[in-house]
Amino acid sequence: LKETDFSAEELPAVFSLAQQLKQSRAALFGAGSSARVAPEFRQLNAQSWGMIFAKSSTRTRVSFEVGIQELGGYPIFLSKGDIQLGRGETVADTARVLSRYLHGLIVRTYAHAELEELAAHASMPVVNALTDFLHPCQIYADLFTLAEKWTAKTGGNNHSGGGAAGTVIGESLVASLRGRKLAYLGDCSFNMANSWILGGALFGMQIVLAGPADFGPGPQIDALLAEAGLPKNYVFTSDAREAVREADAVYTDVWASMGQEDEARERRRLMEPYAVTRELFAAARPDAFFMHCLPAHAGEEVEQAVLDDPRSIIFDEAENRLHIQKAIMATLCASAAAGHA
Ligand code: CP
Ligand code: NVA
């Protein structure tokens, strides 16, 4: 449901598994096979996973549907309006009923409390596919993407094996994130900013957020950091250039998120100083990466030239959603089988 539901100790294994799944898939494609996953990775064999989506989605929906199928499972997409939840059936009853049919549930909705209520009444793993408050699958994919880039640059070993060797690779991926600075620009009060604060804290990164004064992180995210025993690792400033200075990665997101369409005009006016232009991006380290969860609005929060820059890794992030989510589902599935979910 949130980044801190995996401990810092568990995440290297999740990263290792994602890397193995990615390499296995690439090898099968390269060999011209119609299969996309080796038999040893069919962790969701014969399982049915539901996907309740109350908001639009391209990446999350498709990467989860493909990922569930590739792990040997069967995805059932349920737009909120198609099920009785959209006509007033309670969240608790929906969770109880679906738990009788399904092995796991992916949920994209507005209120984070609704996701928590579904999970509280479900007897299967429930995965956050974005709420107004957090987007953990995106952050895990983003962290994995940065770790891949930074271990490749420092000559890190990208050949993972299984078991203990795989965990060692995962640990080197995770270690590559420690101490790095990420600048986040724009709306610093919503899901992506909150998720960077939590994900950054978990991996020892320094997160500097810049946006209009009324769009800063709220007390709810500080409460989560405290609850997880993590340090308050972030700074919020109104100075975009100061945020980007010496940054190893520069991140932005849309200024008007899903559900905020009516505020788009006013938000454009307020957030314009935080647009990632070529000039602003040049203030980061020369080897800094540009990142965006997508969809992007070129000409608003980011200039097209920055999206097209060789240091833009937006499509690697999108691809890695598939691999990391497969690793997350396989891990939860193993945990549920062991009676821990
Ligand atoms: N980044 C992301 O979650 O994209 P979608 O809204 O297309 O799923
Ligand atoms: N902040 C955006 C993220 C989309 C992936 C939104 O919630 O619409």
C-alpha cells in the first residue's frame, strides 16, 4: 500500500528478482520465442488477480495485465463503474467477496483510505496502483531504473543469479542509490512527491522538492516517516534552481493530476517557474538523469527538448514498471503462501 510496506532489508531481493525477470524475458524475446517468461518464473500459476481501476491508466493497467499473464496468472480488469462498488456496495463487502474468488487485487483509486479499507477487509494481497496520496509501484520502478543506470556507470555487475547471489546483486543496486540527490519540481503535495519522500528515505537519498508555497508536503507524509522510523530526509523550497543544483536526478510530474482538471489553469500559472526547461536542467550535475512518471505534458511541466535529451530515462522507467511489479507480485504471493499476507 505504501513504499515502507517492504523493509529496506527486503527490497534488495525484490530488485534482484526484477532484474532476473527482465533478463529472462529479454533472452526469450531475443531467441524469438513466443513465451515471455521461463517456467521457473510462473509464480502466479493458475491464479486470478483482480484489478479495480477508478481512474484512467496506460502504463499501470497494461504492465499489470501483461505481468500477471507472464507469471502464469489471469488478470480481471474491473473498472469501478462496472462493479457494484460504483453503485454503493461497501468497500468492506467488495473486499470480502472478491477475496472468495481472487488470489490478489490491484487497486487504483482516489482516497488512500479507501485502498486501506479494501486491504483491511481482504484476505489476499492488495497492491496500490496509485491513490491521491501515493504511487509506490512507480517509485520502486524509478528507484530500480536509477540503480540500473548507476551500477552500469560504475561498472557494477549486472549479471544476476538466483538465491544468495541474486540478493548480493540487489544489494549493490540498492547501495548505488545511497546519498544521491533527487530534485522534484512542481506539485510537491500529491502522490508522486509523497512517494519520492518515502522511497528516498527508505534508500538513503536526499530529496529536494521545489514548488509554490501552497503545494508543499503535508503532515500526513511526515507522520508516515515517523511511523516507519525513517529520518525526515527532504527539504521543500520555492527556489527551483537551488533544488536542481548538484542534483543526480531531476523529476517532475503533471501539474494537474487526475481529479484536478478544474484547477489546471490556475496550477499552470502558479507552477510555471518550476517547469523543467533545458536551462534549468543544465543547473543539475552534467550526468544527471531526467525522469517523469508519464504521461507528460510537453511545454508545461517539461520542455520537449528535455524529454528528448539523451539523459532522459522516461521510457526505461515505464518499461521497468513491468519487471518490478512482477517481482512485487511474486514476492507477495510467496509471502501469502507462507501465511504472512
Ligand atoms: N505512470 C503511470 O502510472 O501511468 P498511467 O497513469 O498511464 O498508469
Ligand atoms: N500525479 C499524477 C500521476 C499519474 C501517473 C496523477 O495522479 O494523475
